[in-house]
Amino acid sequence: MQSEKRKAWSKQYYLRNRERMLAYSRKWQRENPEKLKAIWERQRKKDPEANRRKWREYRMRNPDKVRATVKAYRARTRDRWLAHGREYYRSHREYYASYHKAWVAKHPQEAKAIDAKQYALRKGAKATGRVTAEDWAGIKRQYAFKCAICFRRKKLERDHVKPLSKGGDHTPSNIQPLCRSCNSSKGNRLI
């Protein structure tokens, strides 16, 4: 019974003096960052699942606040993380090279689509859309797997109907299949 009275009294005291107690707590936290870090670490180790659950609930209740905090943190530490990423890449270059090579071998059509988009960006395409492997397969099917100029069945390449250098878009509606010789002879002319 005594503990119930004490809890009720403590709650009333906290409600009456909330601002003063919060100000004191913030001041103490600013003045004792190492102690605060040690307290957090002890709590985290004592019951890690409860700690994860608490933060998950906090994020669910305050999504805007969390989003703003993360955005501010990323802006504040952007240069440090970019430098860290460059250094990590530099020290693991062989791994990334072999991973990329394996990915390209496994996904040749997607790799070609990415290369085509990067090429379009370098050429200054005004509205760089994305021509996926499925889009390219659909375009070839639409032309019956034949060159749009000579109508022969050869290995087909992507060609921009309105060239990127003339302000054309990198979109499926501006792509046509051409064989290598027709694509080379067309150049950047409009047909």
C-alpha cells in the first residue's frame, strides 16, 4: 500500500515539476556525455530485445521527427560517409570488380539497358527515361526481330529515332531496332 502512495505522489510531483526536471535532465546529459553513453550501453546490453522494441515503437509514433533527424544527420555527416565509402571501395576493389563481372554475365540485358541509359545521360538526353530489357524485347518483337531499315534478320542494336544529340529522349517510343551496318550508316541523322 505504501508503494502505491509513493508512486502516486511521484507521478503528481513529476507532473507539477515536469519542465524543471526535463531542463535539469537535458543539462546533465550535455555535461556528462560519457556517463550517459555508459548508461545507454548498460541498458542496451541488459535487454537488447526490449531496447529494439522501444525504438521501433518510437519510430512508429514519431515518423516525421525520425525522418527529420535522419535527414539532418545525413546532411551533417555527408562528407565523412562519402569519404568512408570511397575508402572502403578502394580497399575492396577486387571484390567489387569480380561481383560486377559476375552480375553482368548473369544479367546481360539489364547491363546493356544501364549502359544505354548512362550513354544517353552523357549525350545530354533531355528527359532520360529508362528502356528496360523488357521494353527492348517488346520493341524487337514489334519489328518482328528485323532491322527497321533493311528488314533483314541480323543482330539488332538500339537506335534513337530522334538522336540524343538532336534533343531526342531515351524512352521506348524513341527506340528502334537496327542492324549494325544500318545503325552506322544512319549516324545521328533523322530518318
